[in-house]
Amino acid sequence: MPPRKRAKRVYTICSICGQSRQISFDLLHCCERCQDKVVEAEDDGGHWRTAYLISARLVECEGALMRAACAHLLPQLPRDGVVLDGGLQATVENAVVLLQSAPRVVILLGSGASAGYDIPINLASSSEKDPLRRYGPVRQAVLALGEDEIGGLYDNLRQLLIAIRKDAHARDGQLLCTSTAVISTNIDDLATRAGLPELQLHGTTARLQCAPCDMTWVDRDWPPNNCPQCGRRPLFNVPTNTLDEEDVVWRWIRQDRNAARKFLDDAAGAPLTVLALGIATHVHTLTPELQLVVEARAARGDETSVVWANQRSNSDALPGAMELIGDATETVARMLQCAHSRNPL
């Protein structure tokens, strides 16, 4: 028998230390030494989370060890002079103009976008480690909503995209639109159920996986059934700081993250408008990811417009963006009405 060949080690640039290393932790795309620093910082009381859009960089950290190790990975907001509101006043009509005029549009859905449906949105402070209990209230609230009850914000948003994007149309209840990406940190699956092509960067309580069998499925019941193949308890496709890394299904999260990154890469060199809904007032938000999008595009000289639709101002997080303060559901409904008046059938 011929001797077995050893697998060739692949070296690439660690996202934390910047050295050519063998990557041991794909989520942060870092080497083993830097991974140890992250673990030490977390054990020391720090908290980390990642940006899923730009190179999986670390964008938020607390604790002295984490800040010392990873402060250079924090987003650098654009310098003065970068226009994010298109030079227009903050009105619903002008927001529609920005959405219609850009070749590509990104819709960012934060956890606050589901607050109007009485979906629990703040799970960060939960001390419950059992995922069945931790995510039980979210999944139960989602399943309690019938398909006709998921209207409101999500249905209006789908209709808005059809009204303003030339390539948007619905087929079998699903929105098809190559010029728009719907990117979400929600885990409740409501946008997907409403027919939006949602990229779920933080996973979803709807998708389950059996680690031993590597079988993935969606369970509409609660509590979820065990693995149909081997009967073992399923894992959730949701990342959380209360579960061990091996208890989280990263495959689908990475797939959606890569799709979001490709959409942004394809938008390089052309104007882009971002509509951010309900992401300013809650712990698990898309704010750092939005900052990174703007930062990367500003560094290339790409034109980016940002429209906030939030309950209160978040201008400190992204100076210069167009802010539409108020209930996001009402704001999107007004935008849809404005889009129809501009483009009557």
C-alpha cells in the first residue's frame, strides 16, 4: 500500500493579527493564537460578536483584553463630507426617490422590525441555556401567527419593492428581484414567511439540524420533533453566546452571509441605497454591519445612501443618514403609498 499523503496545510491572512496563519476558527477567520485571545477575553467578562457582511470582522467588543487585541477591527466611520442622504431632506418622498434611483438596494431588517407582531426580540439577557426554552417564546409567537396575519410591515415592504424596482415581481407568493437584497438579523422567520427573499445572518428558530446525521429540516411544530432519521434531539441554526460553538449550526448562516457579501461585492463601483428598518434601539442589531458597509464603500469612493426608519434617532451611529423617525410599519406604508402615486398603474 502506498503511504498516505499528509493533507497540505493552507495558510491565509488572519483577520485579527494580520499574519499568514492556518485558520482554526472560521467564524472570525482567525488563527489559533488569536482564537485563544478571544476565549480569554470572553472568560474575563468580555463580549464579542461578528459582522457577517465584510470579511467576518470583529466589530464590537467589551472588556480590556478584547479591546487591546481587536480594537483595530472596529469600523471607521466615513470622514466629514461623505453624503449619505443624497443631499435631500428627510421625507418619505425623498426616501422613495433614493430607493428608485440606485441600481441596487439593500433592505436591512433588525430585530425591532418584529416588535409590532409581539415577537420577543431581546434574548441577549436571557440566562436560559437550554435552546428549547430560550427560543421557545419566539417560535411559539411566530407559529401563532397565521399567514394572513404577517401582513403589515413585511407585506407592505414586499409590495414597495415591486412598485419601485423594475425587475421585481412576485411568483408563487415569493418576491423575485435580483437588484435587491433583504438582509436580516431576525431569528423569527417572519420575513421569509411573508415572501421576502430573506438572508438570515443570525440563523432562524425554524431550521433544525441533527449533528450526528447531518440532516437539516424545518419543523413547524413546537416543541420540535426529534431527528426523523435517528431520533436524536436537534440543534438550532441560531448563534448565541449561551451555547457552545459545537451546539450551533453554522453552515446555513455562512451560506447567507456569503450571499450577502457577494451582493455587496457586485454592487462595488455603483450607487447603492440602504433602507434600514427597526435596528436602532435593540442590543442585537445590524448597526455595526451597516457601518462596515458604508465604511468599505466610502474607502472605494462608492456612493451610498442610507435611510433609517426607526422609533428614535440613531444619528450618532451613522452621521449624515436620512432619518425617518416613527413607527417603521407606518413609515413603509407611507412609502408604498408614495411609490404608487409616483408610478400609477
